[in-house]
Amino acid sequence: MQMDREIGRALILGTAIIVAGALVGFGLTRVRAAERYVTVKGVAEREVRADLAVWPLHLVAASNDLAGANAEIQSSAAKVRAFLARHGIDTSRVSVQQFSVADAQTNQFGSNTRPQSRFVIHQTLIVRSSDPDAVQAASQRMAELVSAGVVLSSGAEYGAGGPTFVFSGLSKLKPAMIGEATSRAREGAEQFARDSHATVGGILRASQGVFEILPRDQAEGITEASQIDKTVRVVSTIDFILSN
């Protein structure tokens, strides 16, 4: 009887080991099957043209008389508006920002050298236009303002200067570009599958890349914001399931 019990335990233990081994083997098979996928990238690009221009013009006037400095800055602003209108830019969308007055006599930390002008007035006119071509053309004729006596500020505090060109139609392009990037990714997966004698199945996972707006002419020193013509680019990373 004792021997029969030991034989029974041995049979049960052996059966359990066999079943456990089968389950482990099945689990490994599933893991390996799940790993049969290929990761590919799909790229979509579009050439676009800016539909908005923003152009800050920084004016400055200096005088020992505050009223005189103010009259000069207002005269410069009027000349700028006339210049813009002459070049076909709607001046109703021009706004005034960053108006400031500096009095050299109130500068306690200034040098002992007497300044040439006591009052300095800065004023920025922001030109906003839905006609980037007109703004670009006008920006090439700045010498006309200088000849008219308009003093324009420049330097690091005002950035690179010149107009900024903006493309605002990205949301309309996204659906078609995502579809194109996915199609390009599948083409790559199918080429890989042909080379490895496999078949492409569905998508296991997908990661949509960030949309980038790049300068059309990608050369050193050229920024996207300074160009009317731009390139919109997106890269999607997709895992496709493979089967034999």
C-alpha cells in the first residue's frame, strides 16, 4: 500500500512537471510570436508658403527737449506709415508697442560724461499683414526711410531684425500628411517583408512624430522665420506585425 501511494505521488509530480513544461513552452512561443514585427519610419513633406507677416520697426528719437524728442518720434512714425502705405501694406493693422522715455539725468549709475541728448524715446511699430510678399518687398526698401530721416534701432536686444513670416495652415495639412507618412512606412515594411520572406500584417503600435516647419532652403544662417517659402515635415514610427 505504501508503495502504491509513492507511485501515485510520483505519477502526479511527473504529470505536473510535464504540464508546467508545456505551459512554459507555450509562453515562450507566444513571446517570440509577439516579437515578430518590424519598426519602420514614414516621412511626409509639403512645400508651403507663409500667409502672415509680422514686422517690428524700432524707432528712436533723442533731444535735450522732451517735447522735441516726442515730436520727432511722432514724425518718424508718420513717415513709416506713409512708407508702408506706399508699398501696398494696410496700415490699419499697425500697432504701437514698447513706448519708453529715458532721461539721462535720472541715471544714477551713468558715466560722468555728459550725454549728447538728455531725452531718448523708443517706440516700436508692429506691422501685421496677410500679404507677406508686400512686406518682404517693403523690407528691401528700408533705405527710403533712412533717407527720410527716420532713425531705426537695431542690436541684440531687438533680435535679428526684419520681418517674421508665419504659416498658419498646419492643422489643415495634418490628416493627409499623417496618412502619407503611414503609407510610406508600410511600403518600407513590405520591402523588408519581401526580403525576409514574410508578410506584413496590421499595426502593432504607432508613434506620430512632431510636425516641423523648416526653411525651404536649409543653409547655414537661414532660419525658417525669415523665409516665405517653407517645408512642413513629419516622421511617423510604426511597428508592423510580420507573419510567415
